[in-house]
Amino acid sequence: MVYNVFVSHSMRQEDLGIVYETARDASLRGIGCYIAERDWQFGHSLPAKIEANIRACDCFVAFLTLGGSQSEWVNQEIGYAVGLGKPRILVVELGLQVKGFEIGKEYIVLDRWNPLEAIATLNTYLSQLKDVKEKQQSIGLFIVGVIFFIGLLAGKK
């Protein structure tokens, strides 16, 4: 089972390397990161594609870098995730202030000169969320199996 994460970020070149490295490391842990510009759907609506993938994600991650915090897209994506009640994790560039709906939330600090620490922290936490989801699904499948078995036994009487 893949744990799906929507990654919201700026398109600035200095941010893309960090975002892509985060996604690469996450994929090694069985976590799928949705990055919109890697999902080409020529002729289709970009906002509809983004909305659908935020709705479908297990968790929403926003990179609030200097570029990301000023991006209209990032801020709208955060607002949409808030409206859907999606779990949200912020990765905030050192020195930036969190604003809006995310004030007061705990977040991961991103030091641009040492991004691997933030990437490891984020992906370790996402791995924990993935493990919880897998355990919940296993319990659910076990319960369905027990109910089915009881139904079979009751049908033999």
C-alpha cells in the first residue's frame, strides 16, 4: 500500500531540488509524493487536477520557502486542504513567519544550507503516519474477515 502525499511548493529553481529530493527519499519508504508538474495532462484543467489530488491524498505537505510563502498557488492549495480537513505538515524555511490558518502549528524547520535534516524528519514522520494507516487497514480487514466467517458458520446451521 502506498501512502499518498500532496506536495505544495513554489516553482523556483532553488526549491525544486529540495522538493524532488524529498520525493525521492519518500518513495524509498513506500510513500508516494504527488508533484503536479510531474503529472502532465495536456489539455486538462490544472486547478481540477490539483483539487482531485488534494482530495485523494492521505496527507498534505507545504514547503513554505521564501518562494512558497509568496506563491498564490501554494496559499490556495493550503486553503483547499484546510477546507477538506486534510492533515497538513508544514516545512518552513528558517527565518520565515507562518501566517494565516497555519499560525500556531508545529512545523519542520528547513535550513536551506542543510536540507537533508528537514527531509529526514519529514519522511520519518510520514513513515509513521503510513504505518498507522496500514495497521488500521489490517484491523479493518481482520474484522471484515471475522464477520464473513461468522456469516458462513451461521449459514451452515
